[in-house]
Amino acid sequence: MVNNLAKNMLKWGGKKFKRKQEDKKMKLKQSLKEILEKVTLKNEAEQDLVNQAIVELDKGEYEPKVQKQLRDALNKLVLQGKISKEGLSFFEELSKPNFDVDLALSSMTWFN
């Protein structure tokens, strides 16, 4: 009887854990997309990069990949000196580390 109770608790806990992981993944995707949809940059080239990232997210692309591509494209504009002040502040915000996500992604590589 104790073994059955323990088994049921493990099964329930495992399902709950999976559900929490899936919810976190959805929140991460939604949060980046929501952030990008709220961004309005006056520089047309910068806004095109943001719009392209939104399209990629709509296609179901991996969110960290899209974020990295956007960061890299904005970095090119920074190096060329063709970025506006508001574009630069957006780039800085985008480049700030998100320890919850970054640590989770890096820990996946430790165990594989």
C-alpha cells in the first residue's frame, strides 16, 4: 500500500513538473514576442530587424536563436555607427543577461 502511494505521488509530481516546464517555455516565447511587438524604432532598418524577428517567432523558430540573430544584426549596426540612440538602448536591453534562461540553457549542455 505504501509503495502504491509512493508510485502515485511520483507519477503526479512528474506530470506536474512537465507541465511547469511547458508553461515556462510558452511564457519565454510569449514574452520575447510581446516585447518585440511593443518596440517601435524610428530608424527603418532597425524596425525591419525587429519585424523580421517577430516573423521568425511566428514561424516557430527557437526563441534564443531568434534573439541571438537580432542581437547580432543590431551589433553590426552598432559597429558601423549606424544605430540610433533608441536602437542602442534597445540593443543594450536585449543584450542584458537573463540568468534564469541562460543558466537553464547552459545546464542542459552539462547533462547531455
